[in-house]
Amino acid sequence: MSELTSDLSGEWRFDPAHTRIGFSTRHAMVTKVRGAFNDIEGVIQADVDNPANSSVRLSIKVASIDTRSPQRDEHLRTNDFFDAPNYPEITFVSTRIDQVEAGNFIVNGDLTIRGVTKQVAVPIDFIGVERDPGGQLRAGFEGSRRIDRQEFGVKWNTALDSGGMLVSDRVMLEFEVSAVKVESARQ
């Protein structure tokens, strides 16, 4: 089922096992480093008939960062980058959701990293809804948004011999969300 119908209104919870909240950025100006956060919680309150009444909340545990390099992950948890001991969570709380066209939305909200909150707008595509083999109603969403990490106080870098920098300031946030509808016992 790929249509948004009124019966889909209600509470949806992110399924962490099937959701990826990730990022990519340039390293040494020539390649990309990709990563994700493995410990996330998210809730969508959906009002299909009036998307402006919908909301999204997302909480990410910084310590769960995973770039497939334990040494790099440890560095990213330090004060050079995310300062996980002092800022253990990254949060996003929507302030407005606009439907652009059928199945396409702009989710505006407050993104907080290292205690710095900035308004961001994230284009999100509704992928579809299906009932899984376990009987749960599951919806898929995807989107991405580029941010400047410097704006959030993530400033560490080192110069390269060529004059460039080791880590790009531009970071692409990547959202691949599987959300499960909170339903009363099915009859």
C-alpha cells in the first residue's frame, strides 16, 4: 500500500533494527566517510488529513556512532567532535510539517548537536505502508539534508599539504526510517 489514508493517522515508532540514521562527509578531500548511529528512538504523530498537525521527535545516542573504524569512532566521541560525555544525545523535534505533493514532505524542526540548536528543513519521501509477517503495520520514509558541522560547534580539523582540510565542513544527513504503527489489539 503506497497511499496515505486517514486510517494511517496516529502514533508511529521508529524500528531501530530497520532504521538507519546516518551521515557522509568528505575525508582528505578525495573520498567519503560514511557512518550511522545504532541507538536511536523516534516517534511520528501522524495526522494524514492535516499534515501540519503531525510531528516528529528523534533522539540519537552519540556514543552509538559507527563508521566501521573503532579508532575513528572513539575520536568522534571526544571533545574534538561530538563530546559524547557532555552531550550524549543529538535530538530533532519538528516544528512544522508541510506536504509538498502526494508522498513528499518538508519536515522543519530544531536539530540539536553539542547543545547548539538550529532550524533545519528535511525533505522526506513516504515510501509506502505494508503489514509485515508479524502483523505490524510498517511505513517507510527516506530523506537527506546537508548541514554545516561548524554551525553546531563541531570544529576540529587539520590542514593538508595541498591547502585543503582533512574533514569537510559539509555533512550529509541520511534518513532511512521504518516506523511501526501503535495499534490496539487487532480484532
